[in-house]
Amino acid sequence: MYDVHSKCADDFIDHEEILATLAYADENKENTELIDSIIEKAKKRKGLTHREASVLLACPIEEKNQEIYRLAEQIKKDFYGNRIVMFAPLYLSNYCINGCTYCPYHAKNKHIPRKQLSQDDIIREVTALQDMGHKRLALEAGEDPVRNTMDYYLESIRTIYGIKHKNGAIRRVNINIAATTVDNYRLLREAGIGTYILFQETYHKESYLELHPTGPKHDYNYHTEAMDRAMEGGIDDVGLGVLFGLDKYRYEFAGLLMHAEHLEAAFGVGPHTISVPRLKHADDINPEEFDNGIDDETFLKIIACIRIAVPYTGMIISTRENKSCRGKALHLGISQISGGSRTSVGGYYEPEPEDENSEQFDVSDNRTLDEVVRWLMEMDYIPSFCTACYREGRTGDRFMALCKSGQIQNCCHPNALMTLKEYLTDYATPETKKIGDRLIEKEVLNVPNEKVRKVVLENLRLIEEDNRRDFRF
Ligand code: SF4
Ligand code: SF4
């Protein structure tokens, strides 16, 4: 029985409730009166229920869809302005004992090179990432309790935070590793991770069991209840996501929103981020063999509907998507993107040899970080390398309260400008620096509070002239 407060996955992601939601959405997808009332509610920027948002997602009326897109863009601007937070993934290990049928790291794949970064490898990789200008990483690893132990993760996090090279520093380490115990989540929190990310892959339990035939990940409930345990372990920034293409997208969409509603109801804190990966080609994985692939148009509508249903959440898109799709997605709700990514174990310090390809998926956007930063600025976005909140203790409900009230903007905007200035001074090509300095000059006038504006201007000067770093609000 559907129960948003229950700690049991079968209750908070109740299959019957999703089916009823899809039927309700089908019945009402052309009910313009209801659609208008849902859009009006969404304009209040307090979000929508999974049922309401599912009606919008199902709606085929072009005029209403355009309204949904416009609203998504406006809500994105209201909560995130024109800032885009930058990050990079770092794959620590592709050893994995699971049998996920959509991922080339599955245990039966005997030909993919298996690698695990040593602490020395990590120092080399992270130094290379710092030299690109990154400040925020997402660690990734397969599930292998013998090789990829909690001690290994903790040591790796300590190593990463400890690397100080020239003006570089990784200031926020997010982590995407297998579902684990409350005690282990507590250890990760104590190690200073930012967000704990775990993709559900699919909320459809029957499909989930088929897609994960072997290994500990087969346990749907243990996987789906992971965020509850993470929160119990004190991690209050968690990141959700499904892998679109595995099951029917409308089912996944409803499940994803029900998961967000559950975290709000049970812990008072919704998801810090939502990611929207799509199934891609990789080693022995052919996306054509899965029946539920979605086209760009559907993908973009999903993004817009998530944006208006969960207005406060950060939304992430990776280099699984190409430049054109990423560009459109930014308008509709995406607030974080990766740049210059490698999806192999290693590869930042030195590209992998062709015959040693350990990529988890093919990258569709191969541009360097500098090219992505310039591209964003040419579209009038401010690439931000800010990591201030977690370091100032603004996490969980504290963060959400500031975010939902819009007050966080007073921090985000100046922080974006100051961290961009660091990037431009330390890492950018001359052309990118020129464009960026012009953008900062213009954007600094948009800091509303005069006192704050003066501080920002002085800090910008200190970054450029006195080699000072790490200012933040
Ligand atoms: S998705 Fe994760 S758990 Fe599954 S095979 Fe790939 S790395 Fe392993
Ligand atoms: S101030 Fe906080 S919410 Fe804003 S960009 Fe920085 S870390 Fe993110």
C-alpha cells in the first residue's frame, strides 16, 4: 500500500500507485482545465506532486508544452540565475561483482580491462584535474567488497582533499558508490563527502530484478532504501537519478518524484540533486537492444517537468549527452554539468591506450573544460566552481530552507563570479579569459547589495593581483 512515510521501498515506490498515476495522467492529458490549474500551481514554485507532474509529462498539446518549457526556464532562472556549476567524474575502480545488463563493468565481461587507481594514481589523476581547473569531483566505482572497500574509499577521499598543487584544490568530493550500511554512510560523512549519489537505474521492481540478475545489487529493496540509510548515517545531501532507456520513461518519472516526496516526508529534506542519464553505447552494451530508449524531445520534456516539479533540486547532465542536447537542456532546468570528462579508470593524467579502453560509456561531448566554459559564457551563462555551501555547513535542511526561499542566490552569484575569476586567472586560455573577464565585469553589477558588491570587487582584484584564493560567502 502506498505510504510516502514508510521506510519500505515497496510502500514509498508503490507499483499500484504508479500504475494509477499513469492511468490518471492518460485520462487527463488533454484536460486543459486541469492542466492550466497544475501550471498555475507550478508557478508558485513550491513543486508538484507526482500525479500532477505526470499529467504534464503526458500532455500532447503543443501550446501547453510550450508553456511548460517557458515556466521551467523561468523557474530555473529564479532558483539558479544564469549559473552552471562545473564538475568532473573520477572513476576509482571498475572491478564489479554485479551483473547489471546495461553496464560494461558487469562481472561477466571478461575482456574489459579491470583497473583500480592506487593512491599514487589518484594523486596523478587529481593533479591533472586540478590543472584543468576543477574544484568539484564525483567519485565513481563498481561494487567489489574485496577490492573496493570502505577503507579504500576513505583513504582515497583523504588523499584527494590533501592534494595541493599550485593554486589547485578539490574542495568538494561527491561519491557515487554501491548501496551500503548506515555505519558506512556515517564514515563517508565523517570523511567530508559532499553529496552521496546513487542512481536507482529503474523504479520498476520486476524490470529491476531482471536487469540486475546477479550480485548484491539484485536486492531491489536494499538498493532503493539506500538513501534512507544514508540520511540515517548523517548524509543529508543525496542525489537521485534513473537510467532512462531501461523501462518506460513515464513510469520512471513517477517513481523518481515519489522517491523525492518520500525523502521530504521522512527526513524533511528532498534530493540535493537529480541526474538524468540516458542509456548509451559502451564496450559490450548496445542501447538498441533495450526497447525503451527515448528521443531528445521526450528527454527534454522530462527535464522541464522535473524542474517544475522539484524546483529546488540541482539537476545534473553528463557528457553522455552531446553539445547540442546539453545546450537545450541547460535552458530547461539543468544546473550542473561535467566538462572535459573521462569515463575510464584513469585517463586524465595520460589518455588510455586504444587497446586498454576501460570506459563505462562512450562520451558524446569530448570538448575540453576550457571549451565548455567558453561555450557557456558565450551563451551568457556563468560557469561556477563554487563549493561554498558544504564547506560553510549549509547542507540538508539548512541548505533547503535557504534554497527554497531564494536567499541562497545572495551567496551563489558572488561565489560564482569569484570562483570563475580563479579559473580564468589560473587555467583559462587567453581567449576564454577575455570573454570571462568581460562577463564578470557585467555580472558584478547584478550583485544587488552594495556592500557585498564592494567586497566582491575587492576580492576579484585580490585574486588577479595578489594571487589570493578561496573567497566565499
Ligand atoms: S552499474 Fe555499477 S554495479 Fe552495475 S555493473 Fe556497472 S559498475 Fe557494477
Ligand atoms: S553558494 Fe551553495 S548552492 Fe550556491 S553554487 Fe555555491 S555551493 Fe552551490
